[in-house]
Amino acid sequence: MKPKELITTPLIDKNPVILQVLGICPALGITNSVMTAVIMTIATTGVLVFSSVSISLIRKYIPTSVRIIIQVTIIATGVIVVDQVLQAFLPGVARTLSVFIGLIVTNCIVLGRAEAFAVKNKPWPSMLDGIGHGMGYGLVLVAVGTVREILGSGTWFNIPVLPLASEGGWYSPNQMALLAPSAFFIVGALIWVVRSNKPEQVEKPDFEEVKVVAVETAA
């Protein structure tokens, strides 16, 4: 795959959330504002790049029997660094994201790219793959966060975009949009829109319908 395709393909064609339905927990839990979605995107992308490059560098020296353990250890190291940086420079955001930063360790996207790509490729392609999947993941987070923040607060990046009724305007915020279940429906709608325009992403049925033909027997 060409370097450009490593970055662009995960955005829509092979988006980890839309196509593979991975990393759903943060998409449900922290997307009630665009700002937290962006910071979560940066954090996840940073861990993806760090883990993919690190695993690629030592891929020839990792024993098969402990491969997963080493990968998780490297990912956890990146997560700890990101968490400490957030607590040092953005303590308010760190409190908002709280447990979701730690959950990056178990994020299927991060471990999946390490296992499916980094252990088989050189550091440069692995880095581009990490950036591409981080951006694809973040694209969904920001899209969901945009819808939820505008409907639930009337703002975007904490900037007022709809005149609130409490301030003399016409819009009354829909508090349901700020609850996690609303993100579930928004993600589902995104998947439906993308797959409606890209039928090749629709999974084939597990079982094919078998037509039974009646056979007439001679009397």
C-alpha cells in the first residue's frame, strides 16, 4: 500500500469505527463536547504512533510466545505518558476523560494495528498506519461530538452557535443529546449513511437462503 493510502484509507473506506465497529466506548462516553473528542483523538493517535513504531522496531526480536504481552506493555507505557502529560498541562481535561485515557490500553484499534500491521512492517509505514487510523477514529469522535454538543448545549468548541432560550433566543438545548445513549444512535446513523453510499462495506449474511423446490411425484 502506498504511503498516502496508509493515511487516507482508514478515514472512510476502512474506518475502524464505521467498518469494523471498534473503539465504541470513548465514542459513547466522551463525545458530549468537541473539545474532549479532539483531545481524545490526539491522545489515541499519539499512543497508536508510539506503539506501532516501537513494536515495528523490535518486531524481529519479539518471541512469539510473549508477543501480545510485550505489545500491551508498550501500549500501556504510551498511555501512562499521555495520561501524565494531560494531568500536568490539562488537569481539567484529564479529569473529564478520566478512565477513558486508561482504556486506550484495551482499545481494539491500538492493539489491532500492532498485531495486524506493526509486527509485519517497517517503522515508517507503521507510523503512517498509526496516524491514518488515529485520524479515522478521530473523525468519528469529532462528528459525534459536533452533533451532541450543538444539540445538547447550542455550542461548538464552547462557542455559541444557536441562540439559547435562556438568553433570549429561540433554542432550548436537548439534554438527551448529552447522554451516552444518544452517541450510540449517532454512530449507528453514521454507519448507515456510509454503508448506504458504499455497499461493499455491508457484511454478507452468515447464512444464505436455501430455496426449497417442491417435487411432484407421479401418482
